[in-house]
Amino acid sequence: MNALKTKKVSKKKEEKEISQVLRIKIRAYDSKILDISVKQIIDTALRFDAEIRGPIPLPTEIKKYTVNRSTFIFKDAREQFEMRTHKRLLDIINPEAKLVEALTNLSLPSGVTIDVKMM
């Protein structure tokens, strides 16, 4: 009986330790630029000894567009274009105020979009 009680207590302690999570969702059209910016964020977080989960690759969003080649006739002649949006997810557990400030001052390459949520 005592063994079961100690397991329940340890799970509750683990849940209390993870009180705040900084969830960062990063998007870019180019996967190489995305990986460089994720590495920059991870290096900044590791300087402040933060616990990181990720980067978790999310499914690539593909938008396809079909356009007529000619303006008036030749309806069968068409071109197709696509835009690929690559995404990554990072979780930083129990971030400090200094870490959040360092992440806001971080300069990332153009074309990279970042969404930050505190959970």
C-alpha cells in the first residue's frame, strides 16, 4: 500500500514542477532557414539552462494553385504552382524572465514567422 501512495505523490510533484510551458511555433517557406532559426532559439535557451522539448516537426502545409496559361483560348493548357509551409514546434519548460527577454531580442532571418504561447 505504501508503494502505491509514493507513486501517486511523485506524479503530483512532477505535475507541479511543470507549471509553465512556453510553446513556440515556427513557420517558414524554406526548410533550411527554418532549421537555422530553430537552432538559434535552442542555443539561446540552453545558455539559460532551460529544459527544452523538441524541435517537433509538424506536417508541411501545401497550398496548390492552378492557373490558365493563356488568357482567352486553350482552356486545357494550365500551370500548377504550390507553396510549402514548413513548421516546427518547441516547448520550453519553466522559462525564466531573462530567457523570455533574450528570445524577444533574438534577430531571426526574414521569412520566419514565430507564434509564442504561454501555457
